[in-house]
Amino acid sequence: MKSTFEDIKQSGSLELLAKQLVEGFITGLHKSPYHGFSVEFAEHRLYNEGQSTRHIDWKVFARTDRLYTKQYEEETNLRCLIVMDCSSSMYYPKGDLAKIKFSVYAASALAYLLHKQRDAVGISLFSNQIEVLTQIKSSSAHLNKLFTLLENQILNNSNQPKKTNAVNVLHEIAEKIHKRSLVILFSDMFDSGENLEEIFKALQHLKHNKHEVLLFHVTDHDTELNFNFAERPYEFIDLESGEKLKLHPSEIRTQYEEQLTKLHAQLKMKCNQLKLDLIPVNSKSSYFDVLQAYLIKRSKMR
């Protein structure tokens, strides 16, 4: 169940790409531990003792020896807002824009899957402010609008630095969503001038307003996580501030790794405290990991 940017980058339109990702994912589910899920209906749920047996899917039972019930459109009212960090740091590496492309493709696949499950979905794009905040709807016309907005994030890549202000943005979003929703956030968690404590206060605001939160921490594992640079001098450029620094990777590798380990430990600890689902993802890895994490999260929202 692997699908990388290299596998799908020639797929054409974003809508076609999203459809291919979801159909490939669903096909893979039939061979995985999660093959009780389906998009033929709104979804499947594990059968709970005492429920009516009228909607048990006996074909799934024959394959898995587990009882699932079919949930139909009128029984499903999930609302989902996909929130994407579009600040300059998300356009790293500059050569292939892997982080923003991964986020756009994964968000498109999620939107398509939500639509197939007859759920309502919306998009919010932000940097230092909210740039786009759509309605949360389930129509085909609305889905096409979302694909266009997402695709523009790649096509309209500007050299003008855009800083991040996730704190103010998340507080604003928490106040603007008036019905309980699942908020799915794609971000590298590089916030200009804000500490993690303030970011998590903003995420807690979403939880306080009865929203569920699924956070995808998007990084380029090769360079941002493993600091895999050749042993030669480099000029490092902060994409959000434009600040430049010339140095040799070996001069800062140890300090960088220590700071990164500390950051990830804080992220994990705070997410556990707030009962937020944190999913680290590699911008050059599998989109199926995102779809699977969404299905697992959805199965818990009862």
C-alpha cells in the first residue's frame, strides 16, 4: 500500500490524481487489516452488541470473521475542514516543492474520499493570516472548487516570503466553525515567532469548541529530519524571513539534532495531553498513510 509522488506526478488533473489515490487505497484496504472499511456506503462500523443485525455486512464477515454494519447516507453527518499551512517554509525544498505538493495531493485525496462517503468538506489555507476559508459542503460543484483552490497553491508559487502565524489563524478558525467538525491540519509546525505552548493553546481552543483535531506534521525527512547534507559548505536560507547563513553542516549537526529531538518530544507530549492525533509524515512518502490515519480517526468519532 505505497504510493509516492514519483508514482503519481504524471496523473494529470488534481481531481484525477485524487480519484486514483483513493481508488488505489480502497483496493489496498481489501488486503489489509482495515478492509472492513468501504466507500460503497457512507462507511462500515464495527458491530456493537445489542445493535440490530439488519445492516450487518455478511460478506465482510465471511472475509474477516468480524461483524461490521453498513452505515448509510442519512446516518452520516461528518463535517470536515482541511486546514493547510501555505507559508514559505511549506515550499521546501525549492527544487521540487515536496512539502506543499504532498499536502495538496493528500488533502485532495481526503476531500475526494469524504465526498465519496457523502460527507461535507471545506478548505482553509493560511500563512500569517487566513487566505481562504470555504464553506463546508458536500456537493460535487463544491468539491471541484476545492480542487481548483488546492491546485493553485502549487501553480501560484511566489518568491515573496510568507511567514506563519498559526496561533491567530487557529483561534480564528475555532470561532468561525459553528458546528462540531473534524479539523485536519497539514503543517510543518515552523511558526514565525511563536512558541509551541501558544500553538497548542490555539489547538486546545478547537477542542474546547467540541471539534476533533487530526494533525499531520509534514517534513522532508531526508534533510529536515536526518539533516542529510554532503560534507561541504552551504548557504542556508530561511524561506520565511529571507535570512541567510553560510556554514558547514558538520558545524551544527549535533546542535540541530538535539533541538529537533526536543521539538518532537514536546509535540508528542502536548498532543498526548490534549488528546490530539499527531501523525508525522514524510513529504516523499506514502499518501495512503494519511488516508488510513483519517479512517482510524473517523472510526473513533462516535
